[in-house]
Amino acid sequence: EVQLVESGVGLVQPGGPLRLFCAASGFRFSVYGMGWVRQAPGKGLEWVSAIRCHGGNTYYAESMKGRFTISRDNAKNALYLQMNSLKPEDTAVYYCAKRDGAWYGYAINYWGEGTLVTVSS
């Protein structure tokens, strides 16, 4: 059974950092592309970042470039999202997502349950 479990501190002040962690299990982690998707209150889903199966290619949404860094440790079946210079508009539920293949062109076929990140003073 595929499982994606996100974790990370929920409340952070504007300008602060936060690291999200996703523990993956139930599939061969190293051969699948992974990513983070978020949903802000009252808004639709938004791609945040993605990473190729071997970690050699990454994608960031324009508003996250330079602030967020995605990484993975295939030996630990772990996905990370380092978020810096957080803004109130980054407040959202962040979901860990698994693609049905190595990189772009493959749909997301599994989601975690999400972790709420609130950026507020």
C-alpha cells in the first residue's frame, strides 16, 4: 500500500523558514517523480515544486523560485521542501504527491493527507 505522510511545524512567522518532510512507503521510491502541491484557503490546487526520480531535475512555480528548495533522499524514501522567506500568502495545506512515472508527462497518482502551514505574526 502506497503511503505518503507529511510533517512539519505548522505556524511560522513571516520571513521565517520551515522544512516539510514526506515519508514515503509501499513503492519503489527511487523510480518515481515526486512533488509538493498546495491549496490555499478558498483557492485551487497549485504546483509548488517537483523533482525527478533521481533528483537531477527540479521544477519550481515562479513565486517559489529562490525561496523554496526541493530535495529527496532515495536511500531513506524521503522527500523534503525547504521553505525560506515565507510570506502570509504561502499559507496553505501542503501535499506530498507521487507521480506515476519518473518526471514530467506523468500524472499524480497518490497524495498525502497534507500538512497545514500558516504564515502569520
